[in-house]
Amino acid sequence: MASKLLNLVALSSLAIMAVTFGPASTNALSTGHVHMNRHIDHAPIAKRKRDSSKRCKVRSSTLSSATHSSTAKAETTAKALAETTSQAASTKAATTKAPAKTTSASSSSSTSGSGAAGTGKFGKKGSKICAAWGDGNDINSLKAFKTDHVVGLYDWGVDKPDGADALGYDYWPMLWGGSSDKISAFEKAMAKDKFGTIVLGFNEPNEEGQSNMDPETAASLWKQHIEPQVAKGYKTCSPAMSSRPNGKQWMADFMKACDGCTVDYQCVHWYDIGFDTLKTYLTDYHNQLGLPILLTEFADQNFNGGAQASSSEIFQFMGQALEFIDNTDWILAACPFGIMHDLQGVNTLNLLQGSNGSPTDLGYMVINNSY
């Protein structure tokens, strides 16, 4: 009897140890002296929230520019797209010329796209904010975050929110990674007429916790699934590199492997502390290929184990960033991370959305471009 009791105690202890010391969920990957990057597949966030979000009434005191009628916004968008079609050829020559080493990858870029790129709303002062969207079909939030300054929207996938077109958002579908389910969803969505305007490439393929693929595999998938979209009038943005130093070499290898591919813009992500660091980072990336930059994720966030920025520092950073983005002609648009309630390990002082679904004070600053 005593022997059985001892065995039961031993088994219980082992069970407790297994629970205590099992693998912990991880939001970041240490890269030593540089950034740590999230192990988060963002695409399911929006999908999980589709049709299930409940929000309080949107604060309206400072959102006068967000209350335009859906019809007016749709007409404005259609007009901008029509104007851009006739302007795209000349703009392409002026804004997307790459150095000799990458000409083969970018010289075939379409000049008759659906109108997103570098012209019309995009690339113009005051109209360069895009929404990194995690709220699915939450129509109240869609309305609350749409102003004349917020022109683009993407959701790390192809789950375009209902009402996005009517509100005047320019939707950017993404082929997140190379798995069969991602590819299948992407192809199904892209078969729809006028589904979006800019196709975004793979999400942080230089990261093990993200789409995680070598440049040659990415180039092959690009040729199979993204390049065919150019003939439909889409512009294209490169795979989005994380802040890890290996990103630049990965991108150089991708452009070499994707010889003959159409790459109109360069997508990048940035997480660090301070505006000067961001400015240097973006300038360096632009100089690498000479392509317009689409900054699809950024936040004043320390992933190196040091102190995080204070609220006042974040507001100062955002003001400087908005002004730089606004006045830099080679930046197409920028999407602060992110319009969602859970920033997945990012300093919550960077939140753009409050618990009731409406913009935070920082969010109001961003969507109203009030630097």
C-alpha cells in the first residue's frame, strides 16, 4: 500500500513539473545586439475578429474629417484611380528607377496599374498613412480610423473588411507565406474583380517565427502567384523585412533570384527607439534598391531588453516620424503598428486604438496627421 502511495506522489510531482517547465508561448526572438522580432502570424487576428466585434459609439469631437459620407469617399477614390492610370507611366520612370544591380528585377514594372502607386493620393503630403488592421469587420472602427490622411489598409492576408471600399480605403492584399492554405486563400481572393491595388509580398521571410523562407523559394513563389497579378493592373511591394541585420542581404539575394520580376515598392518593418534611428534605417533601405518605401509596420519599441520609451517620448517620436514621412517623396506610405487591442508584446503606449474601439490620443494624432 505504501509503495502504491509513493508511486502516486511521484507521478503527481512529475505532472506538476511538466506543466511548470513546459514550453512558454513566445512573442519575440532574440537577435543578440539588435532587434527581437515577434513570432506572430497576424493574419488570423483579423479573421478571428470578423463579425464578432462589439464596440461602443465612436468619439466624434475630433473626427470631423472621418465623417464624410461613404458615397463621397467612393467617388473620390474612383476619381483618383482613374487619374492615376493615365499618370502612372511618367511617375514610374521618376520614382522607381533602381540601381544597375537591381534593374533586372524592377525594370519590367507595370506602368498601367490600377492607380495606387506613387500618384493620386499616394506619395502626396498629408495622404500617406495606412492602417495595419486587426479588427476584421468592425465597421465602427473602420469609420473611426478613416480620414483624408488615412488612405491604405491591409490585414496581413486577404480578409478585406466589409465596407473598406465604400469608406475610401485602398486595400492591399498580402500573400503572407508559402503554405498551401495561405496560397489557396490568396489565389481565391485575387480571382475577385477589383479586389485591391497593391499586392504585398511575404511577411518577414527572414524570420523563423514569420513566413520563414529562403530568397530563392520566395522568388519562385513570387513568380507563380504574385507576378501574374501585374497583368491585372496591380502594383507590387517586396517581401517585408524585419529589422534584423540579415534582412538587407536577404533582399539583395531575393532581387537577384527574382530576375525579371515586377517589384514596384520595397516593404519594410521597423521597431526601435528614437526618430533618428528610424530615419537612418529607412534612408539606408531606400539607398539599397532605389525603390519607394512602404513602411508596413513601425513602432517606438525596444526589443533589446532596455528601457521602453515613455508616453511623451512616443508622442515626440510619432510627430517627428509623421513629418519626415510627409515630406519625403520616396516614402509611399507608412502604417503604425497597429489598429488592434492587443499589440502582442509591443509597448502598449504605442496603442492607436482604445478599449472601446475608437482611436487613442496617439491614434487621433496619427489619423489626423497632427504633427
